Amino acid sequence: MALFGKKETAIDMTRLPRHIAIIMDGNGRWAKAKGLPRPAGHAAGAETFRTIATYCREVGIKYLTVYAFSTENWKRPLEEVSAIMGLLKKYLMEAIADMEKEKVRFVFFGDLSPLPEELRTLCEETQARSARYGQCQVNICLNYGGRDELVRAAKAFAADCARGKRRPEELSETLFSSYLWSHGVPDPDLVIRPGGEERISNFLLWQSAYAEYYFTDVNWPDFGREDLRKAIAAYQSRGRRFGGI
Ligand code: FPP
């Protein structure tokens, strides 16, 4: 299909990644470059999220995980934190309205307890109400940190041992995984970071052990379907060996 006179990047629809995870970065720089306040970048980023989530559902990506707010993002100015929380609320309200027809399951990774009460309730209700859907699952990392997730899992396992529910010798990678926010979700195959930085920033540390990474200079608000196809094509061109030969 033509794309502004150029050819679309071809992807093999029979070898799509099952799970794509995205660090939605570059919103602030996108806004700055346009002389706009940073929250305007997040608003544009929320629109991009919709576009990309819709595309993933349409092509048949089973799991999409996005990093919406990290345990470190509380350090940002109150105005920016409030703007992000407001966008999440607005987006989730719209998502609930669409859920019936799109049949998307939403799951939140992260400790929701410090969030504004209205948002927390909305997240919990969205997760509970969409639990019956399974065609496509969108995981939203909110007040999420990879190290925090690992420490919480270790504490929960230790607590289960202390009350006799588990024994330390039982611990395996599979059992440990069941204590993570992501329990039941296959590991990401492809982790995408737009925005030009090439680091993990405490995202899915355990789960991305064998993920393929894709970095691009495109800022998240400008990231479109063609950018996603390029990322998928790059993923499909790599040989995944999982430690084998
Ligand atoms: C990183 O860009 C982005 C964030 C910390 C927030 C992402 C949040 C959204 C896109 C809003 C809503 C989300 C959903 C799921 C609807 P940055 O601010 O670090 O950008 P910079 O590195 O250019 O400053």
C-alpha cells in the first residue's frame, strides 16, 4: 500500500511478535520543539497510544504493554504529574466506553494506591470489567518500576514462606514470575523505545531478559503505524536464539 508516495514497510503477518512493550518517551521534547508546554506533549502522546493500541489490535498483536508513569516520575513538577493523571482518567473513560465493541482487556502493572482516588477506582473497575475479554490485552504500567516489582515479589514470596504456604526450596523462575504484576502474561518479544534514548529505565527488568530492543529517534507523539511496522520488520529480521546457537 502507498504511504505518501512511499511504499509501506512490509511485515510478515504470520510471524508477528506476540507481545510488544513500549517506553513512550519524547513527549516533553516534542512539545518543546513546537514551543508548547510539556503537558501538551503528553496529550499528543495519549493520542499516539490510541493509534498504536488500535493498530496492534487490528493486526493481531495479543499483548501490548506501555510505560505510562514510573515510580520515578513523581519527581516531576506537580502540574505535569496532574496533567498525566488527568489524561489517564480521560483515556480510561473513553476506553471503557469502547470496550464492549473492541473487547480489549486492560491490566495495570504497578502500585495504584498512591494515585488520586478517582483514577485508582477507574483503573480497578476497568481491569475488573474487562477481565472477561481476551483477544487483545493492554497492560498499562502506572506507578511502575522494575526493581520495585522485583522487591515486592521477593517480599510476597518471603511472607508466603513465613506463613507456611511456600517453602524456599520450591522457588523457581516460573514460581517467581507468578509473584510479578505481569503474572500470566508471556514475556515481551519486542521492546520499543522512541525518543532517541537507548536505555531500559527500570522497565520490565525481569520480563525482558530475552526481548529484542528497537530504538528510534522519532518522539512518541510522532510515532505512527509505519514506525511500528519498521520496528516489527527489524524484529523479524533478527535471529532469536534464547541463549542457544
Ligand atoms: C515520557 O516522555 C512520557 C511519560 C512520562 C508519560 C507518558 C504518558 C502518556 C503518553 C499519557 C497517557 C498515557 C496513556 C496510556 C493514555 P517524557 O516526558 O520523559 O519526554 P522527554 O524525555 O522528551 O522529556
